[in-house]
Amino acid sequence: MRDIGPQYQRDDEFTRRMRRHQSWYRARVLRVAYGTGPSPSSRTPYGKMLTEVAASRGLNFLTADIFQLARQRVAAGTGAVDEFRLMRNMLSSQPMAFNLFGEVALNHDAATEMVRALWGAHVKRVTDVRFEWAPQPADEYLDDRTAFDVFVEYEGDGGHAGFIGIEVKLTEPFSQRRYDKPSYRRWMTPDSPWRVASHEAVADIEHNQLWRDHLLAWSLLQHPSRRFRSGHLSVVFHPEDHRCRAVVDRYRTFLRSHATFSAFDLSQVISAWRPFAGEWLQTFAERYLALDTNDQQPKAT
């Protein structure tokens, strides 16, 4: 039976458990050796990392079709897709985004039912799903590299186009830098979703990434082309990530309207999708939610 491999000693409790579970899953379910990381030049062994050989087999993904989808996105060569992290880091939210939304992208009929179950009956038909996507040209929106982890485009009531821009979180914290500039502030108009009293606080480090993601969604809705008649930002996070939940809850207090913002934990997503999804959803739950599975296993030495 394979070793779960070296762990990082400075994690908070949730990250420690998730890191150990991904290491356990690699060793006991995938049954492959651990690799090095977290970057291509790193030589430090970690239990959460796949080897190059294991990555080439697509083992960071739940199905061969999702792996092929990820390879196609890497080959596109645009956006903030980190190939090494995507293919080899089992603790990263980027492969988790593909594992959760890959089948949505591959089957629009099932996707429509799944998206409606979570985001509402106004979604008549899913028309496209993209990963690591931002509208172009950037200077007509935020004029930076902010992007949605997943972008779901749909046909809504009356045949109009709508979207859900999704931020997917696993263990990574939100951005640890404060970004603020005029190209952001031009969208903070009196009819924007933010309370006037919160216009300064939204840019604080704790909320900055959420604010920019939300700004990107709002700028799409306000763009002169009026391509989208409805849309919003949605955050998907792990139910045991109390740090993320707290940030989301505090961010909500800055909003005068929640019409363009929502948040769901993974247990809510899986519960809503069970009637429409295949076996891959159960595999997803085993990989990302069943953290107690490995608690009784002997620890690596």
C-alpha cells in the first residue's frame, strides 16, 4: 500500500485535512507515487503532487473526457491557466473546477437541468461553458487580468443571453494584495450593487478578489453592447472552509442588492445536482468531501 507522502507543516486545520485527503486519494485510490512541486522547478516531494507520468495519464481528473477538456484549454494558450498546477497539483482549485464543471461543459442538456437546479428556472438553456475566461478587449471592462474560473452562458426568459461567472475555491486564500484603480471605480455608480458606505472597504485585501470578480460581472452587464440582459457572480467553496465562508458573509454586508451575487458550498451543489448527474458526481464527492475517509489511516513518517 503506497505512502501518502510528505505533508506541509504550516497549514491551517482545514487545509491540513484537505492536503492529507488528496495525498491519501492519490496513494490509496489512484495508487500512484507522489511527485514534486508546487512549481515545475521545485524538487520538494509532496503527497498532493502527481508525477509527470501520472499527470500524462490524466489522473488529476475524474474522467477521460474531462482530462481531454483540460488539455484543450491548455492548448488554447490564453488566460491564467497554469498547466503544471492543473495537471499535477491535486490540492489546487483549478483542476477541481474542471472536475466539477467539466461534465456541465460536455453535456449541455444535462447542464441546463443542473444549472437551473442551482441558479434558477429563468435559465432556459445552457449555451456555452468556458474555463478561465474574461471578456475582451480588457480595456472595455476592468483593464486587468481578472477572470472567471468558470463562465456559464445561457439563454434566459424571452430568449435573451445571460451568464454566471463562477469563482471556485478549495484551500487557496483570496488574493493577498490590494488592487484599486480608476478602471474599477468607473463601475461603482449609484445604481451598482454596492452600498455607498462600502465603496472604500470593498477594496480591502480580505475582499479585494471578490470585489474584482463582482466588478467584472457587473461590467459585462453594463457594457454598451448590452449583450447580456442578466448575469451574476457566484462563489463555490468547500463546506469546511470556514475562512472562505466568513469572507463571503462579510462581503455580502457591502451589497445593497444581492441580485448579482450568490454563493454555494460544495455540499449544496452536489445535493442539487444528484438527480441529473452521473457516477462522476459521487466520485467527485469522494475525492473532495469525504475527508473523514483517511482519518484512521496510519500517518506518513
